[in-house]
Amino acid sequence: MTAPLPTLWLFTDPVRTPDPVAPALRLPRGAAVVYRHFGAADRADVAAALRTVTRRRGVRLLIGADAALAAQVRADGVHLPERLAAAAAALKRARPDWIVTSAAHSAAALRRAQGDAAVLSPIFPSRSPSAGRPLGLARATRLMAAAPLPVIGLGGVTPARADALLRAGFAGAAGIEMFL
């Protein structure tokens, strides 16, 4: 990776952010968007619109679990769900200019994480339909300290909680709650 990792991340969710371009327009320069389309029929159009907005605003764009779409829209990288995290190293070798992140929901997954950063979740209680029991800041900080690569905290992240994550040494804070 050529540039430092963003510290502020927006992870989209088709249910909670049906129009991911709107919150992307409010992101500060240097932030990142992870567009998770989950197979949506309009994913190419939405990704292209996001690429236009993010490029203009100086925001990084990663595409969730879809390297082909990321290449098509010239995104800045890919975010892999935990089940695909083993592909991070090969993807990073193939695309060294990309940011490659992978999800981790346990200590074991965090130890196996590869790429530029791991996204640990859920840290705090979240309204996300996929969020499990939150780790809490103390436990997440212990896991982060033992991780083999930078860790971005996700799940229930509000502006105040983002500050707490960054003060605790996380590489970044991510979520939807900050932008809804």
C-alpha cells in the first residue's frame, strides 16, 4: 500500500444505506467507503457513482467481496468478508496498489487476517442485522494489540466512539451510525 490507511470508514449496508452516495458526499477528504452490495442488480451503476463522488472528494473506495467490480470502477481496493479472508494475501500480491482489508469477528480470525488491515466487529452494540454480541472496547483493544496487522473497529461506532477507538490505538473507526 502506498498511502496511509484512512482513519474514518463508512461501511455501507443495502438495508440501512439504500443510497450510499448520499453519506459519501458528507465524508471528509482522506476517509474511505466500503461499498457492500450483496449482489444488488444495480451494483455496477452504484459503484460507478460512488467512484465519481469519492474521486472528486478525495475519499478512498473499496468494494466488498468483488474484485472484478473493484477493477471495473477503478476502486482503491477490496474488503473481504471473514469467509474470504484467506484470499487477501493473493489479492494483495496481484494488486499491490489496492487497499485490501478483511473482516474478523473473533480472536482466531484476527490472528489469521492478511492484507493491509483487519476490520474487527462488532465492537459496540449495533443495529446492523448481521451484528452479533458486541466485544466491548476493553476486549476489542486487547485483541487489537495482539493482531498481526492494523485493526479498524466496526460496529455501533458513533462519533464519540470513533474518538475512543482512535485513542485506544485502532488504525481506524468504521460504521454506518456515524453517517445516518
